Amino acid sequence: MTRFFDDLAAIGPVDIWDGVRARVIDGEQCSFAIVELEPNRVVREHAHPNEQLGMVVAGRVSFRIEDETRDLGPGGAWRIPANAPHEVSVGPNGAVVIDLFAPARADWQALARSEPQPPRWP
């Protein structure tokens, strides 16, 4: 049975890295994620074959893509080409971001999901 609708609190989160938790909705060709980042965390430089589009919903991050860095707050957005190195430093109050990946994140689909729980925000 195809599931067309969902609720954020009903999506079991996935721990991507220490202090980085995502609730992911997978489509056939893309993954949509609501990512909660704990205060003062650093997502070390990495790259992946997925193009990534995203936006800050709450909090602040310092985002580096290749050799360009920006401090972003709510409404700040990014586009990361496939295989581009990038890194994120989270502000002292943590952050919530939304990310869209194409193609879908098969590596995240293989991760264990926690029991559904209310989001840590707003």
C-alpha cells in the first residue's frame, strides 16, 4: 500500500551523526529530511553523490561549501552540487534545517530508525 501523507511526529528519526538527527521522507527519486542539530555540533567535511538543497528553519549554522562559507539563520538556503565537499558548524542554540537530496539517500535508508517521537522544535 502506498503511503501519501505523514506527520512529522509519526516519523521515526534516524541518527546520522552524533547530535544530528533526521526525520526522512523518501520518494522514488529524492529524500526530504527535517534535520535537528544539537548546539555547537560540527558536521565534519564530507561529500556525497546526491545533490542537496536546504534551508534553515530555526537556529543558526555556519555552512562551508567547497571554499565558500556563510553564516545562515532562518530562511538562509543552500545548493550543494553532487560530490562537493561541505561542512556545517551549529550555533549555541542548535538548529533545525530542511534538506532535499536527489537521488534519494540510499545510505540513510539503511540506518535504524528510532521510535516516533515529537520533534524537538518549535
